[in-house]
Amino acid sequence: MEPITDIQPMPELPPHNCRKVIENVYLALDGEMSHQDMRTFLADIRRCSHCLEHYQVEESFKHFLQQRIERKCPPQDLKDRIRSRLNGEA
Ligand SMILES: [Zn+2]
């Protein structure tokens, strides 16, 4: 992924829609976006401090979860809760 600071705003961006951007945060963090969509998303999110902050919080949380998962033997119920969250069942 390109550093967020290197993305220039693109003139063809649609009007900013916080709800739509925040839905896309999860796709972006899960790597389910095409390269082009990702560029558009990152340019769009930089226009709005609210969305950018949301993205950064979710990104930190995802890293936190990954570190927890990679540690040996977290409590079983924690693993189940994380798995539920990752499967969208939370
Ligand atoms: Zn926004």
C-alpha cells in the first residue's frame, strides 16, 4: 500500500460521503479493494478529518488484533470473539 501522504487529491472524486467512506474502511483494511479503488479511497478519506481518524483507529485496532492472534495461546473465548468479529457476526 502506498503511504497515505503520497496520494494527491484527484479532481474526479465524487462528493464526499462519510457513511460510504466508513463502509469502505473495512474493505480497504481487509485488502478487498482494487489498486485503483484504493487510490480513490485514500484520496477521498484525506478530505475529511472525521473519516481519516476513523480509518486510523480501525487500522490500529486491526494491528492490535493481529498481534493478539500471533501470540501463543490467547484465552479461547478471546479467540472466538475475534473470529466472530472477523466473520462479521459480532
Ligand atoms: Zn467523512
